[in-house]
Amino acid sequence: MDPWNEHGVDHLLTALESDPRGLESVYRLLYGQKLGSLVIPNEVRSIAENEDLEIQSYSFPYVIEELRPPRRIRVGAVQNKIVCPPSSPVAEQILALHNRVKSIIDIAGQCSVNILCFQETWAMPFAFCTREKMPWCEFAESAEDGPSICLLKQYAKKYSMVIISPILEREPISNVMWNTAVIINSDGSVLGKTRKNHIPRVGDFNESTYYMESQLGHPVFDTPYGRIAVNICYGRHHPLNWLMYGLNGAEIVFNPSATVDSLSESLWPIEARNAAITNHYFTVAINRVGTESFPREFTSGDGKPAHKEFGHFFGSSYITAPDGVRTPGLSRTRNGLLIAEIDLNACRQVQDHWGFRMTQRLELYAKSLTEYVQKSGNH
Amino acid sequence: MDPWNEHGVDHLLTALESDPRGLESVYRLLYGQKLGSLVIPNEVRSIAENEDLEIQSYSFPYVIEELRPPRRIRVGAVQNKIVCPPSSPVAEQILALHNRVKSIIDIAGQCSVNILCFQETWAMPFAFCTREKMPWCEFAESAEDGPSICLLKQYAKKYSMVIISPILEREPISNVMWNTAVIINSDGSVLGKTRKNHIPRVGDFNESTYYMESQLGHPVFDTPYGRIAVNICYGRHHPLNWLMYGLNGAEIVFNPSATVDSLSESLWPIEARNAAITNHYFTVAINRVGTESFPREFTSGDGKPAHKEFGHFFGSSYITAPDGVRTPGLSRTRNGLLIAEIDLNACRQVQDHWGFRMTQRLELYAKSLTEYVQKSGNH
């Protein structure tokens, strides 16, 4: 009996000790299938190497229809470490991150990326664990014309690229802060913004010290390269959040995140992939990468002594197609750019095949949830 | 640089070719952690061997609280092949399956299993692909006193075991059929029944030829061993279905299924595990096993020639805890009994830690879904 046939993916647990075969079985069972790669020009590869930037690229298979032309686009996901230590002057930290991101966009542009998304609050360290207001609130910026938005507008126009920029937003009239993703269109204008719908209260992640739940709902943005939405970080644990983006028409949902290995690493491959499957759309799961050390000690609500490190942001960003096939992940430790060529027609094709939308009985659940909320108050 | 640290689970893709190390990393990244096993008496092991029944057993770690005593129970999941070919007389097929299941329950009883669940419509071949009404409708039985229910009542009482019996039900007054799971309590009485909420219309699985969507909602059954619910087969693709069982108080949700490798194998490890994580309960994913060949040819809506085989039911049943830690799966090809010792207190502990229930904003989604349904009609 072929052990791969008998045990499937579990066979790899013994195969690693004794049976170095079956790579194809592992790909099939773990990721759906092995994907082909894209041609990345050699000069781009060597620029990336000089920047110590990992590039991974994949091409999802696609099916030609008779009436609709394919809608093949390239999606890019960026994970990057902070550049200066968080004890550096704020302006220095911002400038260094801007410079890092500029060279990554140049590389993405030369790889013909059409939609690029960065990690959660990419223009600052993930300092919310400290619960200190200063200097971290100084990183907040306007979603219309903050420094990073102004920078990205230029680059979006230069490469005709849609850029999703997750920032710490400060609304300039009210001075209230939000965890926001700004969608910059391929002509360099701000197409709109969306905010984090679910705010964690777990360990180092009680971000409600700084910002509250979004009141903007579940907007979907119509770009030249498809209908996109952004589910920020902890919202990936909430299937209803993923669902509403799908019902509102999203073909790709980005999930810019910041999460550490001790908290969530074994959950990471599950949630965004499940969302792609159940909602018949593509998901792009992006995690922060690196270890960030803060100038003053803080506690984490876990009974352990005060410390200055957050833990390791494990990167591992990946992309999933509506049929559940996924790319491998970027590195756990390095800056990286993940590029996938996808055909947006796959969303409807998979929906026609599996029929989860047709069979999901929304009227039943709208009623059940309404009754539940009325009956149980603030459950 | 340690390649396991840099690449995580993706490293196993290369490790299988060149680096047979890192088993612990694979367990951690793939399943959350490596679980300990239970002591299974030697005489039970040899009985199981004679029956060609695989036994896997695991013990999930648990945390002692100060006020609540632990609620440790043993859950069992059974996957079994049909015994006689589907061309045999109906009564013969049923009898052979009953005998097979009796010996499996005896083994489970000697392993102190408290709640045992079988695969979807375990007392018949999964003949719905044929779209023939005869003889398959003859397998349908009453959920109160059908032959398999009467058998299991005796065994439930004998071992003080809660038994979940997924059957093809025929309601005796209306003569209507349903895809049903009967919950037989540990005293041998029928505690209640629940029915399949979502009926597939995909390839060989258009079961609406035989039965329609349940109108019984999302019942949760209060047993001496915890509050349980049953999400039958295709319902695992529907997060709202999983959600309602959780809101109604389930601590364990069983997912008796019948699905084949070409359709869903790479989705199988994702969906029931995601449900456990997001709803803070245990899930028990059970798949039929074996290849079933039918007497008359049928087509599968995939443009391929008529054929008599359904494809391979790949077993791989597994159990997931609320923190996402899961057992390995049973075999892809053999009959099997999977036993896990769990502490139901883990549900609330994980909920307190992660807080998905507290942060899920149900009032927002009840409103959004209601508006969506009103606006878009029968989407």
C-alpha cells in the first residue's frame, strides 16, 4: 500500500523522518496543487537581492470562457520589517520606511503588478502593545493627504497601479484616530477608505486604547483591475465580516495584518483560506514581519514579567483562489513581495461549480440573527 | 539560518526532498502541536486488528480552573466502508452494516467513549449520485424506531453512550425523506433529531433529488456529556450554519460527511477547523471512506462518459479544539475509530482569551443581512 494513498497529508509527519518522497502529494493535499511561477526579469531579481527582498511569484491556472474575455491581473503583497529602531526620532523612522517602500514599489512596478497591498499600519512600528500615547500617536496621518498617502499617490500614478495603504489614520477635524486602509487608484487619486471592523482585546493586542470599531460598514471599491475590499487584521477571525464583503461584490479581499507566532501561527493558514473558499473570491493574507523592540517596558496581560519585545511577526503572507488553491507563504523572517497572476473570472466559475451563494439561505440567517440579537441583548 | 525558522511549514516542501528533520516544527505549524495518546488496552487493540479497524487516540491538553471542575469526556468518530456491494439485496446490505457497526461500538465502549458519531447516512451506500429512486429509497427509515435506530438504542444504553446516527430518514406519516442525524441519549432514548440545512447541487452531489433543506433550524442537544449539535456534510461550507450552532450553545459540533477526493480533499482540513476556531467549540469532522460502485451507470454533469463508480471517499476524519489544535486524520482508505479526550471547559477558556464572541458585532450583521435580503430578494 502506498503510504501517501493511505495516510495522505499525515504521511508527511513520518515521511520527514524516513521517507523523503511524495512532494507532489504534499502540494496537492496541503495547498491544492503546485502552481507555476512567473517570469521575473534578471535585473529585477538582482535589485531585489541587493535590497534583501524575497520575491515569490505564482500563476494560478485559468479557464477560458466563450463569452467573457479573461480578466487576468497581477496582485502583489508586501511584508516588510521596520527599518529604524522604535527608539529613533519619529521623522527618521517614517522617512526610512518611506524609502524602503519606494524601492519595493519600483520592483513591483517592473513586475507589472496591478494591485499592491502593504501590511497593517506599515508606516510605523506596531506600538499599540505599549499602551503609551506618545510618541506613537504622532505616526497617525490624514487618509486624504498624509505623508505616506502623498507618497503613494505619486507611485500609483507612475505605475498605473492600485495601492492599498493600511495606516494609522487621524481624522483631521475630529482628531479621532482609526485603523484604516486607504485605496489609491491607478490614476493617483484616493478612491476611498475603509476601517478595521473588529478590534482585538487579547494579550498585547488591545488596540482599543487607540481606536474603536469602524462605522463605515463593508465597502467594496471598483477599480480598473476588479472589485476589491480590505478586511483588516483581527477581522479575519470573523466569518460575517468576510461574508459582507462578498455579498457587496468583492472579487479580491486583502487582509493586511500584524500577528505574532506565539498567538496565532497555526491559525494563520486556515482563516483567510476558508474565507476564499466559502465566499468564492480571492484572498490576500499579509502579515507584518520581524521582531520589534520598544524603548520602555510593558506587560502583556499574561502574568509574565515586563519586557520590551513584542514577539515575532512571522510574515508568511499568502494568496488563495476561490477554489481553495493557495500559494506557499513568504518567509517567516525576511522582507518579501509575493506576486500572483490571477483571473478574476474564476470567482464566478467556482461559484457556479460549488454553489455556496445559491444554497446559503441568507433569509433564514437574517431572521435567526435578528431574533438572537433581540432575545439576548448584547451577546 | 535555520530553514524551519525562515520558511516555516513551507520548508517541508523542500525538506521532503533533502532535509528529513523538523518533525516538531511540522506538527506545530500544521496541527498546532503534537498531542499525546490515550492508553488503549491490548485486547481491544487486537480485536480492532482482527476487524481491520484503525484506532487512533489523542488527549488534548487541559487547564485546571479554581471554581469549575474539569469536564473531561471522550469523543469518538467512526468512518467505515460499506460491506456488501450496492448490487446486493437491500436487507443484506443493511444487516452487514449493522453487524460491522456493532463491533465498532463494542470497541468504542471498551475505550470509554462517551459520545460516538457515525458518518453521513452510514446505514447505506451513498447512492444519491445515481438519481434512481429504487432501490435506494428502501434504505430510508424512521428516526423514532427504524431498524438502525432500534439497534443503536440498545448499544447506547449498554455503554451509557450518546450515539449520533446520521440516516436517510423517512417521516412515516408524510412519507417525505430527509437527511437526518438522530441523537440517542446515554439511557437509550431518542433525545431528538436534526436535519441537513444545506443541500448540495454539485456534480454527483445533487441530493435534492431525494430530500430538501431542513426546516428544523439549529438545535443543540443537552446530553450528560455536554451540549452537542450536528452540522451535516455540505453545511460545513456555510459559516452561518456553524455560527448558529455556536450561538445556540453547542460545545461540540459533529460534521458527518460524505465527500470524494477529486471534489474537496484540499478543502477538508480547512473548514471544520476554521469553524472550531471562530466559534470557540470543538468540531468533529467525519468523512465516509472507500470506493462505492453502483449496478447501473450514471453521469456526473462533468461531460465525462457514464460510469458506475462514485470516486474515492477519502476518510481523513479529524477533531479540532477551540484553539485550533487538531488531531491528525484517520486513514484515507481504512475503516477507523478516532478517539479524543477533551475538556469542555476549554470552550469558555478560549473564548475568554480570544474574545471572538465579544467582538463579533452581531447586531451590525443582523441588520446588514436583513437589509441585503430585503434589497436583493432571493440572493
